[in-house]
Amino acid sequence: MKKIESAEESRKLLDKITFDLTRSIVKKDEMTRFWFFILIMFIGVGLWGWIIQIDKGLGVTGMRDYVSWGMYIANFVFFVAVSLIGFLLSSALHLLKIDWAKPVSRVAEQVAIAGVALAGLIIVMDMGRPDRFLNVFLHGRFASPIIWDVTVVTTYLVISVLLFYLPLIPDLALLRDRMGSEVPKWKMKIYTILALGWNGNAKQYKTVYHAMRILMLLIIPVGLSIHTVTSWLFAATLRSGWDTTILGPYFVAGAFVAGSAAVIILMYAYRIRYGLKDYFEDIHFDQMGKLLVFVSLVYLYFNINEFLVPGYKMKSAEGVHLTNLFSGSFSSMFWIVQIVGLVLPIILLLCKYFRKPLPIAIISVFVLVSAWFKRYLIVIPTMEHPFLPVQNVPENFQTYSPTSIEIMITLFSFFAALMIISVLAKLFPVITIWEYAEEKGIDKKYLSETPKN
Amino acid sequence: MENNTRRNFIKKLGASVGAASVVGGASILSSCNRVETVTGDTIQLLTSSGELVEVDRSMLKPADLPSLSENQKRGREGIPGKSWVMVIDLSKCRNARECMKSCQNHHQLRPEQHHMNVLQMQDSEHTAPYYMPKNCQHCDNPPCTKVCPVNATFKREDGIVLIDNERCIGCRFCVAACPYSARVFNWFEPKDAEKYEGVTYNIEANVPQKKGTISKCLFSADRLRDEQLPTCVSACPNGVYWFGDRNEDAVTNGTTKETVSFSKLVKDNAAYTLMEELGTKPRVFYLPPKDRAFPFQGEIDDHHA
């Protein structure tokens, strides 16, 4: 790592970095207002939908006695999946001392916090009796995978928030010391309180490094558990399509694909919106592209195992399920998801050109949307084909199609997640300033200086 | 079809008139015993078997039902010393659906909610179709109770898998876990919700039903407590159902009231359980549909697993 010796040069560079990286906080234009207006609109509409659902009952959804888990559960799995990227980028790659991942880690943590927070909320929205939510704690039975899920999801949320917050403390002190009239008073107050009296001495840095290391190690088993346990919600049943032993690693691999795509999209948005071309550089997109190819290849391997092996045998109930996916009513969705969401991105991202910011951002959008439909394909087709025939019930019990209320509530979850990310981006720098400055060779002592002007 | 509904209507009418006259007669008798003035002010009541009856207001006295907590406590424990089993003779079923109807009445279900569902089955392409009444199998290794996060569905000592809809959070994990599609959910306000408002919850019949909670066959645990056969067993006109206690090794036919040895019945007829390869160990045994008393007349539904 190169070191800048001249104090003057260091101060100048630090000023520039701080200026660039706080642009997201300072910037306030029509576009920002419009964006928050859209977010609040959709969140409001979704909450209204939820009130209707509570009032009338879950019957306002397309779910019935046979397909009793629908889009909400698919969406829940999607959000858990997306959130898993926090653990990969800000913990695993950090521990492996992979330097390019450092500026990306805060973006990954934003995605992780938003994803896992919404996952928790969606599950409550899927409950028939959300008013009895506390029963989960009052009467919890530890034999149920739902209790394991509640345990690990809350633990993951706490660790993710801490992993977001700890490296933020030196930045908060920096903001406290350097920001002036350009940010409102209440924001400064937040910085002052959250900075916890940081003054940047060696002992404090040592504590933060130590705590971060512990958290990074802790989040590995927790991160792996959240998605493994989520897969067990399905694998613990006897239904064809779910009753397989590879569901845990299959879900984890798929989660990295979805999460990487989400992080790339967000990086691109920040790069364009906040003029961070020199921070989210082409090399970061290039590396993220390689990472996406790698995790997609792992996921492809699990997909082949998941579908080819039972497809070779075509056991009775399993065969009905697979036929339905390969050539039945879900076949177009299935093949589009596999090709557009998995095979094509792998092939394209092997070329250097497609790992440039704009192409990879577009590819990532397709990957992320496919990832959502992939969860839909995991949940619904299996439920549509129980072991015993579906008889003596109305037509709408036999196949599932989501209703407008369900779509409203699902849109709510997307916009609420974007809301969390937007608020975090408006409050805190999207890249860790002190880590970045250090990377550029600025000595830590300049960080805690208050500028003269 | 139309014929069928008319016949049903006449049957229902007959049943209600019969029940009404019995209750009416009983009330006249009891009014003779208890010197009470008849006010002439009548009130409509629903009996536990689902019939609407009219009695004099002066006849009303509060029923001595156990309190909610007491009811739930004994409901969770079960009936001591019993081990309930059901045997369904597929060779006798002609799809009369009296079991389904009486069950829906007893448990206050909507028409599309079935604790007991008579399915038209065909095991493979070249085998004979048959009718198969299917209810909760009351498994001894129940997949549903394992996954319940709040212990709202549980296995009792007497073998019945019961539901506590005062506890259920409506996550529907049990529905996903059950391979027999035995569980139904209250997607909307249950049938006649206003009518039963404020009625003490009876865990052993799972009534009144509650919006956002699960329901399923309970072997009419409330009737078993009163030493009666389950509703469906009693309602069957064709002798399909046998019900009894495995500890006593005796099962009684709901139609003929004949009691036989459970083990002998099962052994002599090569009884089987549904999807035994799943290891759920059902308590409902099926006698194969051989030498059927009624030919199969249905149409096999294509929507098959």
C-alpha cells in the first residue's frame, strides 16, 4: 500500500474524498423528493392492502387449502436470499483479505439489512393471525423450523446492523467534525450521538477492528444458517420437489446469485446518481462480474443436481412435479428463469465487455428478476400437486394465481426495502470514508483533524 | 345432479322435522315434570348436531359447559386409557356423502371445507376406480404437529391429533407438511360467525371456527367424550366406517352397530394405510375395494397428483 507523506497532499485528498462521499447526504433536489414520494405512495398502498387483508381474512389472496403458501412465502425466500450477500461481501471476502471488496461492503450491508428486515415483516404479513405473533415467543416449540428461522433471522439482523454500524463510527465522527450548515441540525445530532465520542486514537481503532473481526466470524455460521433453515421450511415436509437433501446448499448458492445482482444494481445507481465514478470503479464492476459468474456456476451445478437426478428417475409424484416444470403449465417461466437468469449471464459475463458498469447492471436486473421468479417456482408448483387428488372444491382451489391485494403487499415489500436503503444512503456515506482514505495512503491522524476553515 | 339435491333437501327436511319433534317432545315431557309456566315466547336454537329447533324461553337454563381453560386442558390431554382407530371399508362406499354433510354441520364448516372428503380414486391407469373417504389420518408420527411453531396442533394420549384455534397463528406450515391434504384453513370469517359470537370455544369439536386459523378432522373428540361414535361414522348409511379403541381391540360399525375384533378385521381383509412409505403411521385403516357393494359410477377427475 502506498503512503502519502506530504501532510498538505493528504489533507487535500481527504477533503476531496469526504466531499465526494458525502454528496449522497448533502444532495437534495426534485429527484430526491420525487423518489421518496414514490416510495411512500407504494408503502402506503401496500399497508392499506394489508389492513384489508386483516379485516377480511387471508381469503383476499389467491391462496386456498391446497396452495396454502403463495407469493408471500416466495417473496420471503427471495428477501432472505438477497440479504445473504452481506455475509459474503463484508465478511467472507474481508476475512480472505480481498481488497477490492472493501468499498462494496457497505452497499452489501445495506442490502442485507433491508432484505432481512423485510423478510421478517413479510412473514408476519403472511400470518392468518398476526395479532397472535407473540405466541411464537410465549408458546414457541423448538422442534419447529419456524422457531429456528425466527431465531437466526433476528440474530442475522442484529449482526448485520452491528456490522453496518461499527465501521461507520469513525465516519460518523468525521461527519460530526467536518459537516456544517449543508446538513440539517437533526442529522448532525444523529452523527454526534452515534459517533459515541470517537476521537480516533489507536485504542479506539483497535477496539473497532477487534469487534469487527468477531462479528465477521460470527456472521458466517449465522448467515449460512438463515438460508439453510429457510430451505428446511420446505425440506422438512414430505412434498415432491421440496423433499430433497440438497435444498440447503442449493438455496445458499442461489442466494449469492440474487444478492450479487442486487449489489451490482445498487452500486451502479450510486455511481450514476452521486457521481461516484472514481469510487465504484470499473474494476469493482469487473470483479463483481467475476464473482457473479462464480456463484452462478455453483448454482448451476446445484440446479443440475436438483432437476436432472430426479428427472432421470421420474418417480411418480416427483415425475408429475417435474413434468409440470419442464413442459407443463410452469414450463415457460421455468425455462426463462433458467436461461435468462442463469445460463446467459454466465456466458455473457465471461466476456470482459459485459463486465463494464452499464452492461453488467442490465444483466443484473435480469438476474434479480429471474431470482424472484425462481422462488415462485420453488414454492407454488409443488403446492399445486399434493399426493392426493384435489376434488370437491371450487375451481380456484386447484390452481393458484395471485390477487391484486397480494401484488400490492408484495410491491410494498420491494418499496419498503428500497426505502430502508434510501434512508441509509441519505443518512450515511455509501462507502466507508476512513477505510477508503487509508487505502489511498492517508494516515489516520488526518482523519480526526478538524479542518481549519 | 338436480335429483340429488332434491333428495338431499327432502332428507334434510325430514331430519330436521324429526329432530325438532324429538326435541319438542322432550321439552313437553320435561315441562310436565318441572312445574314451570310456559310463556309462549319461543326462541330458535341450534342443537349440537346442527338442527335448528324452537323451544320456549322459559325452558332455557345455562348449560354447564366447562370453562375455556378447563376445556382446553382436558382437550389437550385426551381421554385416558383410549387409543382410537378408524377402519374404512372401501368396498362399501357408494359416495353417499352423508359423512361429509354431517361433518360439515358438526364442525360448522363452509361447503368447500372438508374434514371428511370422499375422493374418486384410481391408483394407476389400468386399475379399477373406487371411492375413498379421506379424513385426517391421525398419524402416530404426525408431520403436522412436528412443524407447528406454537404447539397449536398436538398429539393427545388417546391418539387424536387436535387443534387449538385459540393458539394457532395461521402460518399454515402444518398444511404444507400434511401429505394427506387433510387440513383446511379459515380463509374468511367462518360460516355463521355472527351466530356463534361469544360462544365458548370447544377444543374437542374445534367450534366455533375462527378466521385465520386451521381446522381438520378431530375424530369428533367431543362426541367420544360423551361415549358416542364420531359424526361421520354414525351418519354413514352403508356401513363403511368402523370405529373403536385399539386397546380394547374392538371396533364398532356406525351403521350396523356390530362390534368386531379390530385386529381380526384388519388381518382378514388385508387392510392398509395411506402412503405407508412416508412413515407417518396413520390410525385410519383402509380395507381394499374388492367385491364392491356398489359399482363405481363417477368420472375420474384428471386433476391428480
